[in-house]
Amino acid sequence: MLEEASYQDRMCVFLGMPAVIASDPMRKLMGMVERVARSHATVLVTGESGSGKEVIARAVHHHSMRSQKPWVDLSCAALPEHLLESELFGYERGAFSGADSNKQGLFELAHHGTIFLDEIGELELKMQVKLLRVLDGVPYYRLGGVKKISVDVRVVAATNQDLEMAVAEGRFRSDLYHRLSQFTLKVPPLRMRAEDIVPLAQYFLAQHGPHLRFSLPAMEILVAHSWPGNIRELRNVVTKAAVLSQHDTVGADDLPMTPAISAVHRADSNGHARSATANAAAGHMTSSSLDGMERQMILEALQATGGHQQKAAARLGISRRTLSRKLKLYESEGAGAAL
């Protein structure tokens, strides 16, 4: 299907996790990922919550020389300190109550591969010291162990915190920060890469049914929204819309944030469902790039319906009259050959 191609030709999969990459900022970031991945340096991935930091971390392993070796991941905020230590470094039988057998730690399991430490800013200072020693190549003991263990592991960490501020406030060790940030990859928030919004939304919508699609007004609203919750919020919005919509085309009224954005989503006298305020809310996506997206969707709809304008208009969620007006506009701009 043509709608599928609009996101599938931009989709990559890293360790089983799909990523839809359409915008220039993300393409540039992925180019940096490929270069950094070929080194052995420790990588710190930063960015807002829900912006896709784990995808970038997995891409580092995917493109690295360790790609055929183990990938191990852990959220540093998911466990209390005493359990986190045993998870990372393992323990020997009898080390504590309930330790009925030996257990390898995650560093051992990741030997020759990559360990991903998410939410690294949540580490307690005591654990920061132990992690720093391992990063410096110092052998360590399992809990209750008497034999030192050496591992060869690449560390990729991620955080949504400002670690430089945490260092200044004494919450994070400066030596660990500098050790972790040999390379820093900053993931831009979704509002700064608006070209990714529609392809991502199409991907999430397809998970609920390959026949589902967005109307043009719905896509305008998606692009204009600021997405404070980033990709996680977008996925939740699309899920709600897919469940609530009673038609194959998800319209503007099916989107749960429609009332909050209605002030910037007004059709002008030419039938364009966009205002200057909406364009500003779309981050760095310019009016020309939005017009290009709109034109591409119209061309795809016409191709999918064999040039039948009434069917194409219904597919796009706009009136036949509006479609005709837009086609005449394209022809006057010299786009007639493409139509």
C-alpha cells in the first residue's frame, strides 16, 4: 500500500526495535551513530523522556563490531541499590539470604558485547564509584566472591537529566560523567523533528490495522502539536484514535488533543487547514515542507484510487471541492506534469 511505503521506506530495525527516521536531524544523528559505533568509546545518549534514546543505544550496538555479541540492558531506576549491585556484578552462593546458587552479573553476561544502562542519572553515589572502576578496566568481585572477574564490555548509558548540573550539585561524580561521555549523542525532541511525526503516526496506526489511514486535517493537527511526551505520547494518541474511530480514515475529531489545538487549526479561505500559529507550533517544519507532505499524500491517494477524485477526497478526509481546488493550485504552480 502507498500509505505503508510512506513510513516503511524510512523504517529501520535495531535489535528488534523498529525506528522510523524521516527528518534531517534524525538522519544526521544516525550518521553520527554509525561513526561512533565503529569505535570502542563509551557513549552517553541524552534527550527528553520518550524521545527514543533506547533506539539510538541499540543502533550503536547494531552498527558496532560487537553486533554479533551479547546485548544486555538495565534501567538503573528500576531496582534499589542493593539489588542493582547484585544484578550488575553477580553474587556467590551464600552471599546473602536467598542466594542459593552462584549468579553471573550483567557485566559478565555482556562480555565482548554491549551493556546499556538506562536512566544512569539515578545511580547512587556508592554505585557510581563501583561502576567507574569497572569502566576503568579494574577487575571486580561478585558479591560474596573471592575471585576477581575481568570483563570486556562496551557501556552505552542514557539519561533525561542534565548530568553537568547534577555534577555541579554533587549528585553525580564528575569523573564518572567524563568517563561515560566520551561521545555524547543528543536525541532531539519530537517537536524539533516534525517530519518524523506523520511517518511515526502511520507506523503506530498500522499496528492496529493496515487498512487504517489519517485524513489530511488529522495529519495537520498531529504536526502542529508540541508533543511534550514525545514518541511515547504520540503512540498513545494514535492508539486512542485507532480505537475510537468508526471509520477506516482517522479524522481530526478522533484525536484526543483536538480541543487543545483547535485555536491554531482553522481552515482559511483557500481551504488550507493551517495557520501561521500552527506552522510555528510545528517546530522546525516549514510551511513548504508541510505543503510538500500534503501534495505527496494527495498524489498517493489519486494513484491508489486510479485518479478518481471523489474516492481520493474521501480517502484523504477532505471534500471533493477542496481536492479540486488544491489540484488546480498545483497545476498553476507547474505541478500539472506530476499529476
